Amino acid sequence: MTTQSVRCAISVAIILSLVATAESASAQVLRVRPDLRLFSVFAFLNAAGYNTEYGHAMDTIRILVRKSLDDLDPILLNEMKTFYKSHQDVDWIAYRVYSLMLSNPPDFHLAPKYVGDEYARQLNRELAGFSTLLSEFYREACIDSLYSQLLPTYEKGIDTLRRQIGGEVDTMWNYLRITRKNRPKRKIVVIPNLLNSYYLFTQFDDSASNVLHIFCGPPSSNSPIVGGGSA
């Protein structure tokens, strides 16, 4: 899948969701940003044995993060691997969604607004014990420091991604003959994840926050931040 087709796929997903959930007339809010909770979850998964990759090689930042976790405490690492292996039926999409339902580190509790959410309760049951183990991993591996070091690379690519997706969305609105003042009100957040496989793309319609989250992995080694794939 090319970068252009991926941007188009993301744009179509955004607009179909917006049109299907049209509310008051107002321009949607489009944000592109990284997320420390998602980063922490996928750093954990990579250390614990998550090796899925659809590209020719892993993204350079994913490789760097995996290498930086080589000296993790063996006892903790064994607990992480045991947890991951015993939850092989839980897919990467569930982990992505669950990361956004957690409070900010280092605690990673289920956020109060999701306590009554049926899907959140399901994930909490399926991943019982994960947040406690994730919190221990976050502290032991100094994830906050690692994330701070890598954030400039994310931010640089995000600027490019924001312009590209914004342009695609505007093109789609023009094609649909929908003016700015008549666009439905909806908040959209695109979250790049360089610690996942190339060409992976999915979305999470968060009813608790009325936000459409779009996750995208790196599409190619030549463009390590833009795009994703269908999943």
C-alpha cells in the first residue's frame, strides 16, 4: 500500500464517520499527536515478544526501543513474557484501544470515564493484571526518559502527517460539495505508532469522549511516520 493510498484510506474513514454521525454545523477538529500511554504499551509488547512486521524490516525507532530494553530486569521481563504468551488471543487492536482507556503514567489505572463502558470492562477482564505490570515496567525501564528522547523525531514527522492528511480531508470535503460551515462537528485524533508494524491502520470511535481516534503505523522505511494500512 502506497503512502498516497494510505492517506486516502485514512481520509475516507474520517469522512465516512463524520457524515454518518453528523451533528451541529461546524468544522471538525483534526489533531495529529503521539501518545505516551500507547508508546508505553507497545514498548512493553515489543519487549515481551510482539514481533509482527509486514515491512521488509522494522522501523528504526522500533529497533532502537527494543535494543534499549535488552537490559531489563530478568524477573520482570519473564513476568511480561509470561503475560503476553498467556494472552495470545488478545490482538494488537485491543491493546491500542485499551491504552487510551488508561490514566496517565505511571499508574495506568482505568480512567474514571470508562469505568461504566462495556467494552472497557471487557478489556479490563481480558487484560486483568496488565496495568499493574505495565506500571512496573514503565518505572523500571525509565520509559518517560526514553520517550522524551524520541519525541522530537515523532514531532518532526507529525508536522508532515498533519499537512498531508489535512489536505486529503479538504479535498474530500470539496469533492462531496460540503462547505466549511456545513461540516459536522467531530473531534478526530490521529496517533502515529512507530512501535507497531508497517502498514497497520485502524480506528477507535470513542463514544465516552466523542472522539474518533485513528492509529497508524509507519508505512515504509523511506517515510517512517506517514500512513498505515488497513486492519
